[in-house]
Amino acid sequence: MIAGPAQAGWRDRHEVYGVPEDDMLKMRGGPGIGFSVIVGLPNGTVLRVQSCQSTGGTRWCKVALDRAPGLKGYVSAAYLREM
């Protein structure tokens, strides 16, 4: 697969893991719990990471869904693992 302009600058793929079975990782509109939830992501969801930053003691990563790169937001890095 050839990366198009929408994927320029996006790093390796990561997957969501460690989220309790009855919950989902919240993708938010910004790097912090004060931002609105865009979508919930179950374990196994594949994301591309653009950048990460620490805010309020939590490391937040700007991500895009691997299968829907137009869907972007921020997730806690604690629930990501590199593939």
C-alpha cells in the first residue's frame, strides 16, 4: 500500500490494547479528558500515530484510524502498543 498525502508524517501502526472488555478507549478531540469524545475504540483497533505529548500527567497521542485515515483524534498512550 502506498501512503498518500493524508498519511504523510504518520508513523508506525499501533493497536489498542489493555482496555477492559466492557469498555472502549475514547478518542477525543484534544489531548485531555476535558475534550469531547469522538468515538470509542475496542481492543485490536489499528491506529497510526502522528505525535505524542504529555498533558496533566498523561501521555496523549494524535492518531488516525488505519482503515479510515480521515478520522483523527487523541488517545491515551497507555492503551497503545506498537505492531
